Amino acid sequence: MSTGKLFTCIIPDKPGTLEQRLKVRDQHISNAKDLNSKGLLVAGGGYADKHPDEGESFNFKGSIITFRAASQEDVQKLLDTDIYTTTGVWDLPNAKIYPAIEAIRKD
């Protein structure tokens, strides 16, 4: 497991990028699993305005990710190279990176 500090990121999607997000999602998830296996990505997923009703799709609005890294700059590098950034899905200039402290966790 990687040692380091926790950072929780809230990254909005750019408007109109849902189709692109879904197109590259498998690659994004594959990379996320790799970062998780290295102890860098603690938890992550998408967020929306609401949970979908039965039969509806999840209407992604962005991502929430918690990383374990040495510095906020290291987290920024991970975000900068993510496929959601390089293909124009994430609105990175409006992303927030917050220092975080874990209080409770169930494995």
C-alpha cells in the first residue's frame, strides 16, 4: 500500500460530454483499478443530480475521487493524465482538491 496523505477531489464534467464520458469509461475504470492496486486511488465514482428512477440511466455530472499521495501536486498530475481530462470530459479548471482525513473505514 502507498503511504501518503489523503485528498478528496470533486471534478465536474464539462457540459455536453456524457457521450464522450461513456465512450472512454472502460479505459478510465481500467486505469482507476491500476491506481487502486498501487494504493494511490482509495475510492472513486461518479455523481449526478439524482439517483435514476428504474429504467433510467445514471446521468453523470462529474466524479468524486479520494487519492493517497505525497502532495496535492501529485494528485493534480494524476488528474491531468486521466483519459477523462485528455479527451475533454472533465472540467479540470473547476475541480476542487481537498486535503482529507479518514476517521472511519470498513474494509
